[in-house]
Amino acid sequence: MNNPLTRIVIGLATLFACHTAHAQYHTDKYCPGYLSQTIEQPNDYEGRVVCTVTKKPNLEGVKRAIVYVHGYNDYFFQTALGDSANAHGYNFYALDLRKYGRSLLPHQDAFFCKKMSEYFADIDTAIAIARAEGNETIILMGHSTGGMTTPYYLKDRREKAHVDALILNSPFLDWNMSCIMENVLIPCVSFTGIFAKRLKVQGEEEVPRSYAQSLLKKYHGEWEYDTQVKMEKGHIKRAGWIRAISRGQKHARRGKGIECPILVMSSDTTITEGDGRWDEVYHRADVVLDVKDIKKYGARLGKNVTYKAIPGGKHDLILSQKDAREKTYQTIFNFLKAIEK
């Protein structure tokens, strides 16, 4: 991504996407009351590539927006987030990254990438569209892998991104594994990923993960979503993807600090998943990441970092039980109100 020619090509593609943005919106297939547009990106090693921007119709006279980037095995369906943004006076845009959700094409290996920087063009596009539609203040928000990719993006773009604040919902800044796994196995798999990027290192689970069971209404949760694109049994993981994640985490955590204010949020508790049997404790903790890692590495991201633990929060804090998600929204908009002063 540091190649000047690559930056020029991406910049021209983004400008073209924004020039035609207003003509491309259509009624979103997942979220009633929302609009979507799909943007063609330059082809990659698998062929055709697109990303998708979904939004609520903009508020009259409002010139500030939240741009949201989802996590791994995910897409935007959390309409309460967009609704809450509007209620607090923000326009709202959600980005489905290439090979995820609305942007997943039949020929693509879902979620696969060789470098996390592949997503930078998609983020560029979403921000450019928000600006082209009159938004002068941009709040970038990322969840999980999106919460790792967005600070990496800002460190790469630095002053060129022109983002006014960064909000991170349980960012994936480190693996949640044993010391041996993190210091021996992951580096070995990551090294293998140089030569055998497509090597399968983990298959689909036999039963839905506890996290999926805690979310889906048909099990123990409150939510309904398309399990063809947010898979309840997960998706195969490859050595090249492990390498991309590991390198992305290192890039996000090191180097110059991000200048804009940052809010880092996590649950207050981490629980290790058991043998597949359901436990009500999964409703009140992060079963994906270690919250101590989030706090530790989140503090290193920039010069002005605020960390907040949400009591009883799940991995995706805005999909937590009612009391925890209300605390999450309160934390987000109190933060934004404070930095406006």
C-alpha cells in the first residue's frame, strides 16, 4: 500500500465511486429503512472485488457521520447502532468489506485476505462517500478485526485520513490463546503462510460456537441475521489469513500514535468457551478475546485514549443484553459529546 502508483489508482477509483454515489443507492435487503450501494474496486488475486456502503437516509442539515467497520465473520445488521447514531445527531454509514456480507461474491473465499491493508481501499471509499455527501466530521468505528484494521489504517494514512475520532468495540489487538500457542504455534503458522497461504489450519466447527448461540434468537439470544454470511459454525481459516492477522496486529500496535481521540471499549470479563454445552455466563462476558489484552494494547494506540469496560458486555458490545448495550451506547455518545467541547 506504500506504492505511490497503487495509491493513485485507489484514489481515482474512490473519486469515481463518489462521483456516482447518489445514483447507486437502493433499498437495503437486510435492514428496513436503510439504503445500500455496491462499489466496484480494482480486481485482486481472486478476480472481481466490491465493497458495500449501507446507510440511513441522512439527517437534514447534519454534517457529521459515524462510519462503522464490522468484525470477522460479520456484516452490518445492527440497525440499533445506526438508529442510535441518528437519534444523537449523527449520520450513519456502515461498510461491508470485500468478501464479507453484502460484498461476498460467488467466486471468493469468504473473509480471506493476504494483508489487512487490502481493506484500506474500502475504508477510503466509505469515508470519501460520507464526505461527498456533506459530512465534515468523520467518526470511524471498528469492531473486533475491524477494531484492529481501523487503527492500522489510521497509522498508515496518518493526517491524510482526516478522521476526527476513533471508536473501538472489542478490538482484536492480540490472539486470545495460551502462551505456547501465541508464542510458538501462531508464529509457525504465520511463517507457513508465506509459502502456503491457502493451507487450511482450522475447519468449520461441528456445532455452533457458544458466541453464536448467545446471539441467535433460535438458540439463546435476541438477534436474527443471515447465517449464510455470518456463519454460526464459523468458516475455515487458512495460514495466509493467520499471517495477515498477526502482521496487522503488530502494525496497529506499533509506530507513531494516532493523533485523534480514541475510545477503546471491552467487556469487563473474559470467559473461555467450554465443551459446547450452553452456560448462561456466555451472555455476560467476552468469549472471543481477552479483555486484559484489549486494555493493555488499546492504551498504546494513540496519545489520547479513553478505555471503558462495559459490565456484562459480550464480544460485540452492541449485541449484549439490554443493560450492557445501553451502557455501551451511553459510553459512545458521552465520549463524542466530551470531545466536541
